[in-house]
Amino acid sequence: MLADSRSVIFLQVFKRHNPATAEEQEMMENLFDALCSCLMLAANRDRFLRGEGLQLMNLMLREKKMSRTSALKVLDHGMMGPEGSDNCHKFVDILGLRTIFPLFMKTPKKMRKAGTVNKEHEEHVCSIIASCLRNLKAQQRTRLLSKFTENDCEKVDRLMELHFKYLEAVQQADKRIEGEKHEMVKRGEILDDVMEDEFYLRRLDAGLFVLQLICYIMVEISNSGISQLNQRVHQILNLRGGSVKVVRHIMREYAENIGDGKSEEFKESEQKRIMDLLENF
């Protein structure tokens, strides 16, 4: 399948230049979408790696052009899951952490002007960091964790800020959904599995998926063996009236819903890994 390598080649023109017309912009976005679709197939992750797709996306993030938003989405697709392990390691090797963490600390104004919703930006950035925490080993993992200790753990502070932001959004969505369920029961309607799935999708869209990623990062860095990170996470939780119990509940719900398109073996091993992390949180 050559679509992924061709997309990378065609997209190089937008590395340092914005599309000149609306038609060019649409073509650029279509190429990025095609590349994301290709990267859903595990075999194409290796082609993307060998074709230096990571380097191109990293350059696009640094150049601050219109392509930056879509490059973030492509990186997310290329690094997620166990199939993204090689790409995660390469991303650290090409100094990608220096690019991604400034985007984690603050949503760039130009992205907001381009119409990118903050939630979409924060979702992709958190997903990339979560993928790195899941996949990185040895020296590359150490380099990632050291980022969280820099400047008096400022990135942990930002992580916790995002945690409470999305927790509030999800709690508001849950209240609306509970109200709807109550009205349905009063009308004698049955809450079947289809309705429950629909409500869950609405919760994900309201911010639950981003919250799950944030909680996963919290749990991972707390289990890193770096006491400074564990202490900071729990300190801020306590100061702001947060709850370890709530974080555990969010992660258990996340673990229960793992497995879309994955084998039963992967689902069970991933669930066990997450539960083991929660035991020490």
C-alpha cells in the first residue's frame, strides 16, 4: 500500500508554505486525512517510519504553518497502540519531546485562529504523550519522565489543570444524561444497551476520552519510581479537593472499554497492566 508514502511526499510542499487557495487547503487536509487512515493499518506504521514521516510532521509542528494542526493528528495516529512503539522511540530520538511539550503547556494562538477546537488539540497532544508513556523503554522513557520534573514539575501542574478542566466538563455532561435517563424511565421507556452505548459516546465527546488520557498519564508518572512526580500529583489532587477514587473509577471504566478491533488476548493483557498501575496509585 503506497498511499501513505505518496501522501508524505505530496505534503512536503506544505512544510514551510501555507496553501495559497481554498482548493489547496482542502487538498492538503484530504492528504492528511488519507495519511491518518493509512496509519490505522499496523503495517503502514513501519512505512511511515522508514519514509521519514515522523521527521516531516515534527518539522511542520515547529514551522507553525497551517499544516501544524493536521501534523499533530498524524503523529497521534502513527504512535498509538503497541504498533506505534518504534515510532515513539524514533520521535524521542529526533527530539520530538522538545516540540510536543510546549504544545502541551499551552494551545498556540494561531491554532485557535485557524479554527481548531482546544479540545481537539489537547486530545492529540495528550494521546501522543500517553502513547509514549505506554511504549517507551530504557533511555527514551527516562528522557520522557525527566520532562515532567523540569522547572519544578510545571508539566505536572499543567496536567492537573487539564484534569480538573475535563473532569468538570464530564460531570456536567453526566448530570444532563442522568436527567434524560430519569425522564425516560418516567415515560416508561427501556434503557437498552444501544441507548447506554449512545450515552457513553456522548460522554466521550463531552471530554471523557481526553480525561481518560490525562488520568492514564497521571497514573503512569505516579508509578514511574520518581517520588517527586507521585507526590506532586497527589498533592495537587488534595489541594483542589480531587479524589484518587475518582481517578481509579475513570481508569477502570477506560479499561473495561478497551478492545475495539483488538484481540481478546491484547484486551486482557492491557486491562491487567492498567489495573496493576492503579494498585500503586
